[in-house]
Amino acid sequence: MSPTRSVLAVAFTGVLGASALAVLTLSGGAASAAVQTFTPVADTHVASDAAGTNFGTAGTLGVDNSPIKRTFLKFTVSGVTETVSSVKLRVHTDDSSGAVSNNGGTFKAMTDTAWSETGVTYNNQPAINGTTLGSLGSVSRNTWYEIDVTSLVAGNGTYSIGVTSSSSDGADYDSRESGALAPQLVVTTGTTPPPSGDPVLVGAGDISNSGSGDSATAALLDNISGTVFTAGDNVYDSGTTSEFNTYYNPTWGRHKARTRPSPGNHDYNTAGATGYYGYFGAAAGDPSKGYYSYNIGSNWHVVALNSNCGSISGGCAAGGAQEQWLRADLAANPRPCTIAYWHHPRWTSGANHAPNTAVSPLVQALYDNNADVIVTGHNHQYERFAPMNPSGAADPARGVREFVAGMGGASHYSFGTIQPNSQARNSDTYGVLKLTLHAGSYDWQFVPEAGKTYADSGTTNCH
């Protein structure tokens, strides 16, 4: 890719035509939701080193800083009869050998919507003059990226977006001439009905990086309703805001509104885990603590803890702020079933990370208050243990069952010495752990990525 300063501009027009890819209607009682996906009816780019040239039929759309490149797209959208609840712009990076970039651009609203695909040149390009909608950091070749443009698209009408970049290592995106890889505008309207039946808690740890594992597991979440948890190391390698926007947001980020996260050590590679807390906001709890609790259904209490013991006041020690908060929280909880999740596993057979004894006081507090399930990550694999007491001895009557669910997308780790009471293991399949929470019991299910067959499932009563 030649160095180029870039701006990507996108316009969405209120005429439903051949650009519509699909309409999906979800209904249940009085509530309904419709999802419509549109491809461009026009796109082009301009370049400062070819200031009078029109590139309306080019197969790629460039954004860069030197020489300056800017790209414009136009979508037709109509048929919106209900309130818009979500709008996502999806763009796909070109698969050429140079299509790797350290900056995918900053996406901005525009007021000019009258430009033409066959008329735009660098000399007469529309202005980039609106508010910032989002940005992409590093991007890789042959990958979909997603930007939330809900604040701009209110319904039927014409909308323009410009994407600027201050980097001389910009990005190339596929144009509408690329067919299935053309940019998309995904518009969701109406209200999605609440899921029926018993509540579901679903998720994993060790999730997003430049690979494709997180895309595979995010696709699983697309078809599983309920609350999404994360068991730490949400993004690699350093938990920066750019990494969250580049890796996590286009995949698991589309489930952000229903996600209750917990932090991992890679999230704290950025001081204070500011990328993590900034991305998840209030859903991640107090940034000085990182632990919190909530309820699901009528019978389940859920505790998200912070196992980065050296990064918070009191750490994980007995008598420390987190352990004392946990005991008070559990004592005040009248619900008969309890689940907790965090990043570092108390028990694991993984070869890369040993069992973590620092979290033992948290396990003891959970056991003392008859908790049922612990979910962790850190080792990039799946492992299920039998219910155990804090010493690691089998305890079918009162023991807490631990799952290591580090198969969210980061490259797999191998197993070492198999620990006592380890009942199921897998180290070559990405997936999510689905917990269906009944009134007095829970079902667990390892849901594998598409194309894989590993399975593990069962049911256990609450204490």
C-alpha cells in the first residue's frame, strides 16, 4: 500500500432498492425487531496525486495520509417504519499483500450528501465537517470491521460519513465492485423481545486479537440469547483503547449492550486498565475495584470479581477490600444459587499458567456461602472440574464447580499435568460456555465454533 492521507466518506439514502441484502424480522408478543442490510449504490475514491481523476469503478477504497486519499460511498435505505435501535457500518479490508495498516481511520458525520460517484474528484470532493462517530486502529487484510453509526442514522433519509486518518499507513477497503465484500449498512429497528424460558449466561475469556478465533465465537453469540460474560483478557496484547476498537468491537463488541465483563492481566497491561474501563463503561464497575454483582432471573446471584490481585487496593487477600466486600455481598444475597467469574483459575491443568493460589480467599468466601459455580480463563483452553472444596478435594455435597473457559479466541495452549478432579478438557476448539440457569439447578454446555465437534454438557443442582 502506498502511503496516503485518507478520508472515507459514506452516504446513506432513503430509497430501498437492489442495495437491500436482507430483512430479518424477530417477533414475540407486542415486541418486534427488523434487521435490514444494504450495500452501496455508489462509491468512489479521490487521490491528491491524481487530482482531476474520477475512480468511480475502482475495486478498492483507500484511506491514508500521503499522498492524500479520500473515499465516498452511498447507500439507499428505506422501509423503516419503526424506531431505529442500532445502525452499524461494516467495511472489509482488501486482501492484497499490502493491505495491513496501523490506522483504519476516524469516521465522521458529513452534511454534504449530494456528491456523485461518477463526478467526484479530489478537486471537487465534499467536505468532512461533522461529529466523530468512531475510529479503527490497526487493521489486517481480508477482515471485516464494524463502526457504530446509530447516532447519525435516525431513519429514512440520506446520510454521509467521512473517515479521516492522520497516519501515513492507512487502509484499503473493498468497494461495491467487490460483490459480497462490499461495504454494508446494517439497520436494526423496533424492539427485540426478551428471551423466553430460563435465563442464560454465556461467554468465555481470552478473546480478541488479530486472529479469527474471536470472530468464530462472536458468531456463536449471535445465535444465543441471554447475558454475556467475559472471563478476562478481553483484548490482546495490551488492553489499549485502539485494540478494543480494532479487535473486540467488531466481534464481541456487537453484544456489548448485554455484556458483563471481568478484567484480565492483558487488560491491565495498560496502566489502570483504562482501555478496558473506558470501553465497557459502567458495566465494568468501579475502575478502582473492577468487581461487582448482579442478579439473573429470580433465583441466581452473579458475582464478577477482579483476580488481578496486585492492581487493586487490598488485592485478593483475606480481610482485604475485595474479599470483605464479597463476603458482605454474599451474606446479603437471598437467592439460592450463586455463580462467580474472574480471570485467573484457582485450579487448572494448563501448561502455560499454573493454578493461582492468590485467589484462594475468594474461593473460600464463595464456599462458605454455598456458591455453586466458578468460571475463569487465563489458560487458552476448556476444562471442567468436579465440585471441590477450597483445598481441591472432591466435595459433591457442598463443593464449587470450576470451569476454565479460556477458549474465546486467543491461540490455544496445551495441557500439562492433569490436576485431580479434572473431568473434561479440550485445547483445539474455540467456543463459548453456555449456562442455562434453572430455578434450582444449572445446565452447562460447551458450544464449539462452526466446523468443530467437541462437546461437553451436563446438569447440576444448586446447594
